[in-house]
Amino acid sequence: MSSIAVIDYGMGNLHSVAKALEHVQPGVEVRVTADPEQVRTADRVLLPGVGAIRDCMAEIRRLGVDKEVREAIASGKPFLGICVGYQALVNFSEENAGVDCLGEFDGRVNFFGDDLRDAAGERLKVPHMGWNEVQQSLDHPLWADIDNGTRFYFVHSYYVKLANRGQVAATCNYGVDFDVALAHNNVFAVQFHPEKSHTAGLQLLKNFLNWDGRF
């Protein structure tokens, strides 16, 4: 039986993610856990995250999840980050007056701003909340059977810009262009919420559960 560890550090939408995974692959063993052994022995690892990055990083470090994440990435097993679980993988976030993140990938998390406007000059609300088109920039196994330009569901006030443009798997525009997906070796991470994105989101989770981690 295939197993996936959904890392529980108290800051993720764990119930929805676990139910979505069980829905797309009945019989999969979903371990909602922060136990290092449970994470280490799982076939796949998922790092979720919602809320303020300061609180997320504090709990990640307090519980030793930072070590679990590094070990999982280094192991070569498929790894998926979602929302703040994506932001946590880069170097630094502007949120909460500045927070150092895990630094697994070179990048920065920026604030959309208090005066964000679209191309026509109309003011945009922050947080960016709702459906938006995702433009794929890499041909990746996790995009299988998902059309370019498909809409996914977002809830965030801060966005990622990656330093290595070769790691950008997709972009989006909300007043500014930003990087909504990262792909490198066995790691894939997204800003949107697949578990809230209906058919396309479930397809992405199904692709992850069938992915061997090679890219």
C-alpha cells in the first residue's frame, strides 16, 4: 500500500488535504503526523500550511519539521508543498517584519502591497482570494491532464518570486506576475490550494500520488 505523510505542525488545512488524497486514490495510507519516523518511512511527503509565516516557521523549527523536510527532499522521494508550505521552502519572507524560511530554494516572499492595481488601473483587493488562471511554464508530470490556463483557488497576501527561473513551473498574474509553482528534481510546490480547486486540484493530487519523483 502506498503511503503519504502529511506533515502536521498545527498550521495546515490537514483534514481537507487528507480527504482529497483519499478520494483520488482509495486505499492510500495517509499519515497526518509530525513523527519523524512516520515521515521518514512514508513513500511521499506533503508539507501544507496556512496562516502567518512567523507562526508557521516557529512551529516548524520547534517540532523539528525543518529536519524532516530536508531529509525528505534529500531522500529523492516525491515531495509536495502547498501554500505556506511552498513559501516556507525559500529563503525569506517579508511577512511579519521579515522571517527567515528554510532556504531550500533561492527565492523571496513579497507582499502584494496596499495599492495593488490591475492593468486597467482598477484597485485589487488583498488578500488575493478566489480563482485565477495558472500559466504552466514547465512540462511536468504533475500537470498531466491539466490544461494550461486552468483556474485554481488561491488565498494569500504574499507571493513567491524564485531566483532560479528554471525552477518556475507556473506563473499567475494579480496586479503583478508571480511564481505559483516550483519544480526541482523530486520537489513540486504550489501557492494555490489543490484540495479546494475541484477537478483540476484533485487531478494534480492524483498526479502527485502516481509520480515517482523523477523530473
